[in-house]
Amino acid sequence: MPIDAAHPVPPNLPRHVGMDQIPDHVPADLVRQSGLTVGPEFLAAPHDFMAALHHKQPPIYYDVSPMGNMWHLTKHEDALFGLRHPDIFSNEGATPFPRDPNDYFYFIPIEIDPPHHRKYRNIVDPVFSPKGVLKLEELIRRRSNDLIDAIEAKAAAGGTCEFTEDFGRPLPVSVFLDIMGLPQAMRDTFVAWAMELLHSNDRAIMGQAMAKITTYLKDAIAEKKAAPDDGVVSLIAHAEPDGVPLSDKEIFGFVCFLFIGGLDTVFATLNNIWLWLAQNPEQRQEIIDRPEDIDRIVEELLRRWSVTFSGRVLDQDFEMRGVQMKKGDRVTFILPACNFDPEVFPDPMTVDFDRPRKTILAFTVGVHSCMGGHLARLEVKIALQEWLKRVPNFDLQPGTRIEYRPGGVIGPEAVPLVW
Amino acid sequence: MPKVTYVDHEGRASAVEVELGDNVMHGAVYNGIDGITGECGGGLSCATCHCYVDEDWVETVGGPSSQAEEELLEAVAAELRPGSRLCCQIEMTPALDGLVVHMPEHQF
């Protein structure tokens, strides 16, 4: 159903939570409480947990969870199909962030299905295209080296490096703020808001975070409207697709979505990769020894360490693998599990830089493929190159017990390093 | 600006201008030409901008520009032919003005 992004209305979709709210059409033998994103087994080793879904659970099961009941799909093939059929698996109402029903807006472009979706992507795609992001290369290299300078200074003064706070977080957030034309002074505040929204697992805290984000971004948009610059907030605020300026609701929904999508994901990706690097000196050396293969190395690491999921809502009754799903059912494609599908990626947990290139789901597929994917690839690549140039050997601090953050973006809480 | 003609699987042709330095996938996506999906935006990860370079142009355009493109071409949904390319990897140069590419019936 086409929606009018300038006049958003909250979706009227049922939310089911808990064992007593399982719809009648769900067969009892497909009901699971898998513990995905919240259970102790998941939080101990989330990627191992998601790889094990292939032999522990059927390829499609109905998950009952405090975060909401929904179908989980784990097969690579099913994800490609579902994510490429927005007419069946719709994005409208599928984004789980709470909004004020009296001041409702759509997250743009993720909640807008074709045909309107392209209109918004065309505004920003040139900035985020492989060529567009190359303009940022020097800036990202400089920011990486500045952070390593600070880490080395701290180490020289007897301090220790906690990777997530000293590098993993500030790098992508700084780059994002530069692209958007927002002030660096807001960096830590932005991270805190994103944490509350994405990791609190508490709808009240999520709602409060959303309110703070809303106030800040509305002011920022008003400023850019009055004084345009070359950042993306200004680009969106002044965009006129087909000669028609975007409405305030569209501008806000677009900027707000980039805020949510851009802050946390590269952060978690870097943290996952550096934890692995610290524990795998031989493959770390392989990365150093094969500089010409950096692009395929990055692609394999993104497959192995994907950090998030794709949620959809069935827009019609649909059957897959003999499982009857109904219109209105919520569906989550477990993207990291799809990247561990042994039928597509044999020996899936092994990091193998010589794997033949295949479609990975780190950035999802279909019309809603991640628009920041090229930026993410570039950031991971530069971070690897600059870090390994200066700190080729490092270990996890002895005695470290790794804990993962609950929530929709998967990464370790802290990665203390020594060298 | 150089022109590219996109011919769909039923033979319908659309000619559009594509900026020098931009790629043939963008030319289709930004101009609303169905038949090229380009869902990953040119990252060599989706194999949904498959095209058949017209045989008169194969020599000028050349084969896959990288090993990654060659590998990913194996993943295209439609039949692979000698002129098959992922058109996000074909960058517009003056020599390509007038290029003709044919689009497969489906991209996935």
C-alpha cells in the first residue's frame, strides 16, 4: 500500500509479546524462545549462537521474546528472496523505534517502499556512492591517525587502551558528524543517545532517547535551512526532487534515520573485528602481508562479523518452505546467520580471505540495501591499514572476560588491548 | 554528455545521458530505467546490475575490470554470455558515447 510520507500516520499493526500472544495460525511445533539478542547463550557468543541456529532450529521458526514475537528466517536463499520482494515483505511499520503518535513520522527511506523509495535515495546516493565516499579517504586516515596518536600518548603515560572507547566509537561517529555537517562537540552525547535507543532493551528509555534526539535534530534542521552548507543535513533540508521541496516531516524522518543508522553499526563492526584480530595473530599477519587484497579481506570480515538484522511485516499471506505466514506477521531476517549458511559459505566460521565472492548480507539486499555500505567498507579498510601499520602486534588484556551488548546491533561491550 | 542506450529483454530501447566518470548502472537507476537493479549501489556485492554489452561494443568496453567482478558474475540470475558485465563497473568515457547495452529479463 503506497503511503504519503508528507502526512504520516502510525501503522495499525498488532504487536504480539509473550507465550500467551501467539496467533492461531502458528503451528505449536514451530514456536521457539530462541533467546536471540537477549538470552545468556546469545550474549556469551552471539555469532556462534547465530551460526548454530542452522542445526538447532528449523530454517523458519516463530520466536517468542520480550522484544516481540516474530518469525525468524535464517537461510541465505530465503533472505535474498524476502528482502528482494518488498511487495510481500514490507518495510512499512517494520522499524522498531518508538515515536510519539501525536507527532508521527516515517523513517526515510527505510520505511518507504517502492515506488517512492527511489526519490529519496537519489538525493543522497551520490554522497554515499563508492566514488562519493572516496572524497573522505584522507579525512578518515587523518582521524584514524589522530586517535592512534592519542592512544600511544596514553600508553606512554602508563595508561591502557580500551579499543571501543578509544578508537571503535570515536572514528565512525566523527566521520558521520563531518558528513552530516554536525558539530564534533556533540560526539559523546550522540553516542549516549544511540546507546539508549539501541541497547537499553527498555521501551521507556528508548522513548526518552527518541524525544531528546527529536529536539536536537529539529533545531539542527532549522539552522541548516537558514544557513545552508555542504553537509548532508543541509542537502536533505534543501532537496527538491521533481521540483518539489520535501516537507518538514520528510526532512526530519530522513535525517533522524541517518542518525540511527550511521552511528552504531560501524562502531560495533570495528569492535568485533578488533577483538578477533587480538586473538588471531596469524591472520592479522596475513592481512599485513597481503596489502593488495585488502578489499576482499574487508568483505570476508564483514561477512564473518555482521552486526544487525532486517525486520519486515508481511503485506499478504505467504507460504515459504511449507510454513504458512499471515498478513501482519512480523518477520526478522537473521542476517549474520544467513552469512553463516553452510550451503553458501562452506565452513562458515572460518575467516578465509580466498573465499569466492558471493552476495553477503552485512548490508542487507534489495531496494533497502544499506546506503552507508560503501562508507562502512572504506572506514573498516582504512582503520585496518592505519592501525596495523602502527600497532601490528597486540593482545587482549590478560584475564579479560568479553561481554556483549544486548540489542539490535551486536558488538562487545569493551575490548581492552595490550602491546 | 555521452549517451547510453538500454535495450530491455523485449527489445524496447531507451537512450539517456550519463555523465563522464559516472557508471552505466547509475545511468539506468537515476533515470528510472527498469531492468537494472543495482541494489548495492556499486559495491560489487549484489550482482543485480547485470547487462550484456552489445556485440559492436564488446571490444571497446572490454571484459570484467577486476577479479571481484569476474567472481560475482558467476552469481547473476540470468544466463551468462560473452558480453556479460556488471554495469556498475563500466565507467563512462568519451569513447563510450553511444554505448548500447542489453538488459536481461530478470536480475534475481
